Amino acid sequence: MLIEQLDALAKEEMAREEEYKIKLKRAREVLAALATSPEALNRAGESRTSWLVAEPLEELSRPHPLPARPAAWTVLAADGSQIYPDQHRQLFCYLLNIGLVVLPYGRQGEVVLASRPYLFYREEELYQQADGSLISPELIACRRAVMELEALAEAAARVPRPAVALVDGTLILWSLGAGSAEQQEWLQNYLAALAAAREVGLPLAGYISGSRATDVVNLLRLSLCAREEAVDCDRCAYPPGERPCLELAGLRDAGLWKSILSPGERSPVYRSQSRVLKQYGQHHVCFFYLRGPEEVARVEVPAWVATDKAMLDLVHSLVYDQAVRGQGYPVALAEAHEQAVVRAAERECFLQELDRLRAARGAGPGMTPKFARKRQGLL
Amino acid sequence: MSALGEVVASSTREFTAEARELYGSPAFGSFVRVTAGEQVIYGVVYNIVTEGVDAGRRPVAFGTPWPQVAQEHPQLTKLLRTYFSCLTLGFRQGERIYTYLPPFPPYIHSFIEECRREEIKELTARPHYLAHILKSGLVVADQLAAAAIRQACAVQPDAGEYIRRAGRELRRLLTGDLERLKAILRQLE
């Protein structure tokens, strides 16, 4: 029964691939046309839309070749993982494990592969000020992001230049946009950590593998909207099935650039229009797509890196070098992850130790009947 | 004398150490010492292993030879470790060296050092250690015996005479197994 369904799926995928190739070709044409028409580019850029639309900082369609890398350099990377609070395990605390990696190339230097756990259990760390509810995964992720940046800035003080620092994933804390006072506070902490990296002259980049972003494609799609005045998606004049922008629907930026860039090349730099970035100021997140040995990755950098040619070239050349050394994914990030990751067995060990400490002071095991039953079914 | 490694596994008849540096193990057949409380325990290195720190992660081929590969991938020096295992030969209590197993094995995390010349001299003065090695059941026992004799020769005043004595001891121990004896003696030429 499943085999037939899988067959059908394979056929469907084949059909989609054909359609995809046609869309890609069309997208490249639209990109080329838009690159030579500043007027159309402006109009597309001024659209009223809820989509994220890339704002090009460089000529729209031109690939940038791989810059020469320095003779000696250092790559830093940080990654974090966590154990979330879990009421079924009576776990009213959370753990952040921050992995830090420092790899010197072309010179002798200290190799660092390290991780450090931090446990948060105080009332003010665990409950949200506004309504007393348990801290949300978004806020935990934000604290983690701040701690990753702090670890990098601190380590950078002991590392010779040139150096670049990598984090896994986006620099855009989009979930904190129009948030509570607490979210605002964490956003400010994050920006302060970015400022600390800038202070020590450490170009920073977020590396996004398997990016599904469509900022550039969205710009192309808006330019297809054939009307004279600026586009307003809220009041789209076309019937839903006839919208010209559908021609490029389903494409992603990474796919588009993969069909254009050769290994080592990058796309132009764009400014992200994510709403939360209005508060980023000098750290406004910009991005480019980089053709690595395997995939096209999205690389995000703060504006102070994007607008500094030397820093941008350094990020471009060294991130590519890292992806080559790591056979497709930056070595430093892979190792930082290895350092940070809390595996299931380690999580269980942590919980058992907690249970042991509870038992020692006469408290019962920390689990709800639901969890206990899930762990061991009755037979 | 600086430590060559740190004990990470310990039992009555043998102990294993993590080398302080990657590929920094003492040579196969060399004599080492560990201080354990009142006693100093002596052993001979019989196995050297270099492997990934993480048991779940096997080293992969990079297509670049060592040490160049370590310059291109500096994390390797932290992700690989060298371990060496030592067969316990004897111990010192007070002034005397005893060439049989100590009452207790070394402590985990003790430091291992190279044996001092005088200690090797005393430990191997009489070739009793050869019986112990040959009866150890180790797959490499014969090769280990030869390697240990070569190390011992280096500190004995008359190396030729020492080899002849060790040869006689081997002949006694391997009576009826001429092929084995010849194989060991060939390693002493």
C-alpha cells in the first residue's frame, strides 16, 4: 500500500522538478532585467507587502568572486543547546550548554574545543515578569544567543587578528519583534553583545545551511506585478489565480543563486527588511548567499561588517574555506555543535542526578504519573 | 622528570595511561614508573593506541598526510588521543625493588614517568621479568620480551654479556619450543 503511494510521490516530485527548472530560468531573466532597470527596482522596493523583501546594497545580479584569504587567521565559533523546563519531570529550571571553538590556521596558536554549562533556576530567571508564566522557549533561545556572542567576544580578546566568528543560524531575533518589556530587555542584551563583538574588531557571521529564505525571490516577484504605481499586496488588483507574481512562487533564494554562482562566489549583499531590525541600528542584519562546495548557504552579517570591504571579504573567504575544510559545512560550527550538544543520555543523567538530590532530602521522584507511565508501560 | 601520561585504567596486572601529547607515548617495550602512595610501580609498555576521543566518531580519511593534516585541521589534535598500556613488572618499597606484582595497582590519574636508568638497571639486573612477560598471555609477548631486552641492554654496563644472559634465560624458559626461541633471538641481533 505504501509502495504505490511512494511511487505517486516520486512522479509528483519529477513533475515539480521540471516546473522548477522553468521557474529558475524565468527568475534569472527577471533578475537580469531588474538589475538594468533602477526604476523597476525602486518600484518593487517600495511595495506595500507583508513579504520580506531584500534590499540590495550592491549591483543586483553580479556574482562576487572568492577573495584571497590571509596567510594566517583564526576562526571562532559558538553554539549552544539546552534542557528546557519540563513540568512532567518537575524540572523547574533550564540548562544552557555553550560550546566554544577556536581554530588557528597558518600559525601556531591555542586550539580550543570547550563547553560550559549554565543552570538557571532562580525565580527571576525562570518566570516571566509580565504574567508569571514559565519562561518561553523564545526567551531561552535569546539568552542562549546572547551567551554565544558573549563567549565569542570574550575569547576574541585572546586571539590574534585576522579572525572571524561564526554562529549557527540567523542573527535576526524575529520572534522578539513587538514583544513584552522582557523581550525588549533581551533584545537589548543581544545588541549589546553584538556591540561587544564590534568593539573588539571581530567580524561576526550567522551561517544558515538549508536556508528557505525568499527575500530575493520576493523582490523579483514584486517586480512582476505589472502595474504602474507601487505594488500594494493588501489590495491586490488581480484575481487570486491570475497574479503575475505566481510565476515565481515556490522558488527560494538559495536555489536561485545555486543556478548562478560557481563554488566560492557570493551573491551581492542585501539588507534584510525584517521588522525587528528597526531596533538593530548599527547592527542591522545584511546577508549574502555563498556557494560552498555542497550547497548555497545564507550568510548573515551586521551592517558594520557588510559595509566594511575588508571585513566582508574576510568573512566571504574564510566562511568558504571553513565549508571546504568541513566537506560542506564549516568545521568550526560543526565542532562547536559537538561541544554544545546535550544528548538524550546526558539529559537523562542530569535528571537522575536531580532526582538523587531530591531523594537525599526526602522528596519524591520528580515526575508526573503521565510521564512515569510513558516511561514504563503497564504489562 | 616530566610526566608522559596519566593513568586512566588500572588493575593488578596492567595499567593504561592517556599520553600527555598526541603520539607522545613512550616506545613499545620501554620501562615506566608510577608512584602510588608509598610504593613506586614499574611496568613495560606493551600496547599503544591512538583513536578518536569520542567513541561514536570514527576518524575519516582526509587525503593529506600527518602532520600537514593537523595544520589544515587543527581540531584534530584535540579530537584524537594516544593511550598506552603497561604490563606491571614489579615495584619499589623503601629501598628495595621487587620483581613481582605489587600488593595494589596504581591509582587512576597518577602520572606516569620514564623509568630512571638506575631503576631499569636494577629491575632488569636479573632476567626474571622475561618469565613474567612470556607468561603474560599477551599476543605480543615474544616481541615485547625482545624489545624489553633491547631497552635493558642500553643501561647495563656490558651489553653483550647481558644479551647472552638474557638468551640463556630464554632458552631455559622456552625449552622444547625452538622456533619461538629463534624468533626472539633474531630480534636481538
